[in-house]
Amino acid sequence: MKHKTITPLFPTYARTIAMIKAVSGYSKKSVHGMISDIRGQSGTPQNPVDWSEPDDWISERLSGEYAEIANKIWVQDNHVLNPRHSYGAYLFINNSDLMTVDMQGYWQPSPKGRAFLKGDKDVWLELDDSEGILQLLELLSVRGQAKNGDLLPEWMTYLRQNSKWNSEQACKSTLYARLVNLVDRKLLKREGIIYQITDSGRKWLDAAPQGKLCDPLDDIMDSIVRYNEQQKLLLSQQLQNMNPYHFEILIGQLLQAMGYEDVNVTKASGDKGIDVVGNVQVGITRITEVVQVKRMQNSVNRPLIDQLRGALPYHKAIRGTLITTGKFSSGCAEAANYPGAAPITLIDGTRLIELLIENGVGIKRNHSLELLSIDMSVFEEQTED
């Protein structure tokens, strides 16, 4: 099977254009050297390096040609690319043959790169196809809108069939980078954590060469996605309709599935509003955590966070968790992580559904579906040494 390119640290095309313009006329070795110099200055957790202000750090941490190249990258196209993050654009330029070394040894845009700089539709569609952009755009055209996590299962399947990427973390990283690319190009729009295809995105997808996007597996995967979404909705409805104490028991089961020990669902009065207590190992320290659950559709307000924090000493706990089937009002996140106060973790209805699915509580996975795929490597012509 011929793999797609699927560049890691995939950049936006605007950043790629800025990179090409800025480094043209320098040697490829010098550009790589600048990137390596920056990447080598990682700092420590106790003394991290601040890369947020290139106007300050370029002159402080780089010198000579490296500083010159970094400064050109930064000022090119109105500061669209921080040199600290230029490695992704460097990889993409290399993988896509957008630049070439000329007779004098300088890096210059290739014919394909010059077309890319001009916004040539055929070149951009070719790159979108090789990087999985078109596949992702088609997936969103079917769904209309989706969260990052909703797209991950199909994206992982696509990557495992078309690239060398297999780990979940790598799949998440490549997915997010491509969503950023599409939003930057206004082919998708983002509202909170929801991505939605735009009219421009649908037109761009219609411009793709026919035959590239059709796969019999798509209909199967789409049906699975719709079924799973229905099950998530049903799970949410079941949570809302549960007996309150049974809901607390369910949360206790979730904590046990997540590795908590000595989980106790409180029922007696005088528990100071605490519903579940459990112990968890954090590094070499064993700590007690208390949980308060609110089975409600409305938003949870800040006073409940203060109430939970005040109950921690009664259970000798150093942190707490507030779980709701609804949402949290504005200001709750700030209150939960108030400096100097015991931390409170907030889990809303959406995150609760995700945790239940991840840990197999209240939901079952059906592994009986069998899909057959030809292993083309067996049939490829082998060459003898």
C-alpha cells in the first residue's frame, strides 16, 4: 500500500507560505541549523523558556545568520509564523517538494512551490489529498458538525490504512493540526469545541478529483458513527432519569474502573454534601479524593465549588471533584483552580459520557464486527538483491 504523506506538526498553508518566502535564498543547511538551535533550547520544568515574544528572544538566544533567518520568518506576512514553531512548515515543505536547492546551493521555491505560493487550485488539492485533508473534509460534510473526539475513530482508521501513524496520541495530534489548517482557510468554522463545514468547504470538496474520496468502507463507518451517537444520546437520557442514589453508585463504579481504591458511596447524613469518597495513587503518594455529583440539566454555579472545598477537611481529602450531567456556569473554572486553594476538578455532562465510554461503565463495546482488508504487501512484486 502506498502511504499518504501525513506530515507531523502539519502547519497552516499561510504559515507555509510565510516560511517559503522568508527562507528563500538561504542554504537549506542554515535553515535546518536555526531550527535545531531553537529546538535545543528546551529549558527545564523549574526554569522553562518563554517563546511567546520573538521580538525579544530572537536577539537574545540566536546570533548571526540563524538570528537573521528567524527574524525574517517572524516579520514575514505580518507575524503569522513564530520561528519557534517553524519545524512543522520545514517538514511539510520537504515532504511536498515545495523547495529545491539551486546551482549556488541556495534553497528556492520549486515549480510546484511557486504554484503553491500563487494559490494554484490543482496543487493545493493535490497537497490536501496527500495529507488527508480531503478525507477529513468529506467526513465533516457527512456529519455537518462534530467535536474533535467524534472524528477521532474514523481518522484513526484512515491513518492506519494510509500512513505509518498508529498510536492514539499521534492520531490526535495529526487530526488537530488539520482541523486548525481547515479553520484557518475558512473551509471549517469552529464554535467552542464544535467544528462545522462551511459553504466554502463544500465547494472545495466538490472541486476535488472524482474517485479520490469514494470508499465502500465510508458507508459502513458512517452507519457505525450514527449508531454510536444514538447510543451516547440514550446514555445521556438514562443518566438524567436515574434514581439519584443509583447515580451516585454509578459514579462509584466509574471511579473503581479508573483505578480508585476503597471507593465508598456515602448515604448517611452528616457527609457534608459528599457523595463518593475514594483513594487514588498519585506518583508515590496515596491521596483521598471526595466527589459530589449533581444530576441536573441546569448549570452548576460557583457556590457549590466553595461548598465542596469546605467539606474536604471532614474527609481528610486534599482535592475534590464535582460531577454534573449538566454544565458549569462562567467563573466555575477560575474558582476550581483558585491559587492557594485545594484544587477541584470539574466534569460536565459531555466529559462524563466520555469517561463512562472510555472505562466501559454503563456502556458495552461490540467487537463482533469483522472487516476484511487485502494485505497488498503480500502481492507487491518483490525485488531480489
